[in-house]
Amino acid sequence: MSGLSIGQVSEATGLSVHALRFFEHEGLFLRPIPRSSGGQRVYEAADVEWLLLCNRLRESGMSIATLTRFAELVRSGPGNEPERLALLREHERTVHAKIADLRNCLEIIHSKVVTYEEHIREGTATGLWSPTPSAGDG
């Protein structure tokens, strides 16, 4: 995979062409993206691998600012690995907290599913959480 066009990278990563340009503008790539003689961006396999990691970090809630900082650290080269690790550990803690919150939400939703299934099975679902007008409503 070498000499990829922006369209090919878009297809490989699931990022839109607009998003790829945004990533470049925000300095999220690990290297300047070279251009062909015709002015078209030319990506490499390593750029795609980096973007796939960036996608995961973004999808898991990492902010653009934090992702930019991470890219800056990686771009800087060896010597700042403890900083990179600290950044990733903090994000990992955040993701674990989100997962815990989602598990709590899932428990509540599941209990409602069980309740509705039970009422539907028993034929007693009529009126489950039906809105009823208050005394003054017409």
C-alpha cells in the first residue's frame, strides 16, 4: 500500500475527504503529507495505520486537543514515551468510566425490557407508562 490518493485513504479509514483535510489542517498526521506533481496528496500505509488509531481514539471520546497533543509527542520522536503513556492512561481511565456508566444504563434498560416482556406475555401491558391527563387538563 504505497502512494495512496485521498479517496483511497478515505475508503480505507472510513473518514471523509473533508475529515482527512481537517486532520491535516489540525496537524494530526505524524508527517507532512506530500503532494504529487499535480498537487494531489500522496499518503502511505503508515498514514492509514495512524488514522485508524486516531479513529479509535476519537470514537472512544478523545478530544481533538488531546489527540493533537498525542500526535505532537509521537512526531517529536523518542524520549517522551512517559508523557505519551500518561496521556493514554488518562484516556483509558476515561473510557473505563464511560463503560461503567453504560453498564449501569444497560442494567436499567434491561430491567425495563424484562418488565415489558413479562407484561406483554401476561397480557397486562395496557397502560404501562401511558401518559394520563392531570385533573385540570381537558
